[in-house]
Amino acid sequence: MARYGILTSGGDCPGLNAVIRGIVLDSDTGLNDFTYVGFKDGFWGLVYGETINLDRSAVRGISKEGGTILGTSRFGPYTEPDGGPDNIKKALERIGVDGVIAIGGDGTMAAANRLYEDGIPTVGVPKTIDNDLEATDYTFGFNTAVEIATEAVDRLRTTGNSHKRCMVLEVMGRHAGWIAMYSGLAGGAHAILIPESPESVDQICAWVTSVRDRGRAPMVVVAEGFTFPGMEEAHSHKGLDGFNRPRLGGIGEILAPIIEERTGIETRATVLGHIQRGGVPSAWDRVLGTRFGFAVPELIADGGWGQMLALRGTDIVRVPFADAVGHTKTVPLDFYGEARAVFG
């Protein structure tokens, strides 16, 4: 009987538990003679062979739960002292695991691809609230994040209208502005600022002033990775994350006082932060995560090592890791241009 290990790595994401449940339950139908364990805390559990058993009882009712029952981390399987393919192979042999199912974003898929190239059977499932993986149309977690951000826009607009203030909402999005675009459009924001398209302070203030002059309270949605023209990198003042990348966040708090000074409109900033990751997943993300989970045992049964699942249209398909790694899916400028035409 083949035995496989599941790990969730990188930032947590609504829908992870639905994937885990889908994998285990699909195999429990008897179509594939597989059993599963879960690696604790991402690649840390893989390197050290620390697992929990995953059977039907272990995944009962978890699809509606946020986060991940396995835990996660930004532990690198190659960068940490005890990592590397030789040690990982020894750990897998010791615990009797025949292959790895990695659930994560671009960094996780890059690590999974490297494991595969080093002779460790590995498949991938895409996860990111940012929806920025090129190989898949949508990732689970994105819909939930957009719903949370849209509710925040709606709530900020009511208090902004009451006080005749300009409200600035900062949402996640390091290199891609998908959350800002979708939540901004859904909430009727008067300006949406994304990493793909730098906007000048003069332009932003012109939009805000136009809204004020019509007797409205301006609403601005900004992605954390947004830059003004001439900025070489996104604003960061929180040090580095586990992947040695600058921790983004705070551009909204930079922008708000500039708007107030330039326009005379009282302006407040809200940074939504990790609220976008937390809580129960939306119905869409539960279903998409479950569908990805159902597709994993079949992928393994077909010997599809070195591949990642993806959503194309309404179909779950398979793509090589090479097509999924290092290709950021950004907001098309024509899409942004359509929205930009009605800002202000």
C-alpha cells in the first residue's frame, strides 16, 4: 500500500483544509490503494520526518475551517542546515512515505520542483490569496480574500460618508493587484492603486478632489505593493520575511496624510492585513479546494510526478512545475485601464 505525505507551506490560506479533506476522502472510496500522513508545519515536517496520521476521521468537517490543520511555516527545505535532498530522502525512507504532495504558492512550487528534480516524487497544488500564479486561472483563497476586502470597502464607505472623509484601504498584493482590483470594483471605489500601474500623487489627488466636488466621500483601495512613479521598490519598514523578502505594508498610511495635505480633505487609512487570510473560506474556495483535492490521487495514480494541478476555465488540469514556477500573473493593463477610465 502506497503512502504519501501532504504539506502546506508559506502563508496560510482559506481552503487549505478543503484540499486535505478532498485528497483523503477521494482515496477512501477504494479507487486508489493510498494512505496519507500530514507533514507538520510545512517543509519543517518533511525535513525532520514529523507527521500526523490523516484518515477519514482526521479530516471530518474540516473543509469549512480556515487555516491548516497541518500547520505551516516559511522553512526552506534546502536553505536550513538539516535540509537537502539526501537528508529528506532518508527521512522519507525512515517514516515509509513514497512521495510528497506540496500545497502552496510560487515559493512552495519552486521548492517542490527542485525536490522532483532531485529524485523525490512530488506533485503540487496551487495556493495563494493573491491569485498571482500564471499557470492557473484562479487559486483557492482568492475569493475569500476578495469577499473580506469588499466588506471592508463597504464598511469604510459608510463611515466615510458620515464624516465626509476620504478613506484609504490597503489590501494585500506584493506584485499583483488582483485583490485590490476585484474588491475595489465590487465596492465602487473611486480609485484603485495596484503594483502594475504606478500613479502620481497629483493624479490620485485629482481623483479624490473630483469625488469631493460632487459631494461624495472618496474611497481609495491600494495594494501593498503599489508604488509612485520613480519608486524603485514597494514601501517596507518591517524588515524581512522568512524568504528574505521585504515585509510590505504601510503604503496606505503614507498615502493618507499626503492626500489630506494636498486636498484639505480629512483622510483616514486602514490596513486590512492578515484579516484577509483568516476566518472560514467562502463556498467557492471550499469547492475549488475540494476539487483540487479530489484530483490529487488520480494524478499520483497516473504517475504525474513533477506536475501541478491548475484551474483552466472550469476544468482541473495538470501542468509541469516548470510552467508554474517563476511566472507572476499580473493584472492586465487593459483591464486596469477600463476601470481607471471611471475613477474620480
